[in-house]
Amino acid sequence: MDITVAKSLINLAKRPFPDTDAGCLELADKIVRDAQEAWDQGIKGEPVRSIMSIHGATLMASSARPDVDIQRTTWKNPAVVTQAPSEPSVAPVEGKTKGTQGLIAGLREAGIPAIAPPTGEGTPFPQDLAKMGDTMLRSLASEYTHFLSYTQWRLGVEEADAIVSERMVEKARRSAILSIDRVDPETKKTKLAAHLDAEVGSSPEVLTWEDRLAIHEAGIKLLRAERDIYQGYLDRISREMTARHNEYERSIT
């Protein structure tokens, strides 16, 4: 497990960070094991669902269906390697929705440029900024500002996709309710509300959009953690630059 992914899992579980990377990896492994145990016991709420999704464990394998086809892309960076799209991932179901793709296309037509993804592996964030020269420090600040901007963009896309998926769940449920026979063919009595709700929840389209929504919700949590990591890095750079400036001011007075 990558150390920064481990830190994201620790942050998601709201656990204090150990002092060493080895401690973070060990704690993250325990968090995943605990989440797996909870999942097996039928505890499938938050943050268990998100932890299982982020780690790539059995969550989606046990709940995903063949008709759910989410295309994901990855990009490498020195902080967190996530499975989050640079463009919207909500795919239309038989043309019923354009998701966020149409909105973004409108931005491009208006002349607003796309936020370019980082290229290459990126510069690993050093443990001790004091050992870097001023030029390298400024370069690092520029690089990580771009990482933060791109991650914020990806987070916005993921949140927009989640909104679309949530609306499509509601739409699919309404459609399923209208198609259900409310009278039990055997007893000739009106079905109980719980029975009707179970039939609605088992609709293929409802299940498809619920799976999409779960994936986007997990992606949002991970991207927020990644964003916070980048912001923390930039805060450290800012403090180092301020300290150097103050030291320079003292040297010339």
C-alpha cells in the first residue's frame, strides 16, 4: 500500500496519525481489516463502504452488477494515486442523461480551457524543506499548487457526477414504482409498503444508479483527503518561505 493512500485511509477513519510511515502503513492495514470484518458482519454504512471502495477490496465485487460500466482513469502523482476521473464518469443510461459532460462541453465552447492534468511522476514532497534552495522551493510550490488545482477540479467533477447519479436514483425509483403491480396476484390484497419498497429497490436501473452513486461518494471522500494533503504541503512551503524572508530581514538590519 502506498504511504499516502494509507494516510488517506487514516484520515477517512478519523484516527490520529502515527509518527512514522511504517506506523501509518500498519494502522491503515488494520483499518482495512476492521472495515472488512464489519462489512462481512453486515455493517455497510459509512465510513466502512468508503474504506472498502478506496482500498479496492470486496465492496464493488460483491455489490456491482454486469450492467454497471464505469470507465475510470488514473494519473500518477507523488501524493495519492487515486481512481478518479479527470472528466465526468457518469455514463448515460440509454441517453437518459448527459451527466456533467454537457455542462463541461458548454464551458469549453465558451472558451474556458480545461485544467491540464500533471505530467510525469511529479516531485516527491521532501521531509525537510530547510534543505532545499530557494529556487527549488519556489518550483515545488508551483508544482504542488497545480496538483491542488487539478485535484480540486476532479473533486468538483466527482461531486457533480454524484448529484446526477442521486437524481437518477430518484428518477429510477419513481419509474419503478409506476411499473409495479400494487396488488399481490396470489392473495389479491394490496402489497405492504415494505414489500413495494423492496421491489423498487431491486429494479435493475435503480441498482445501476445506486452503484454509480456509491462509487462517486467514495471518490469524493478520497479526493477531499487528497486535497487536504496538498493544502497541507503548500502551507508548509508558505511557512518555510516566511521563515526565510524573516531571517533575511533580520540579517540586513
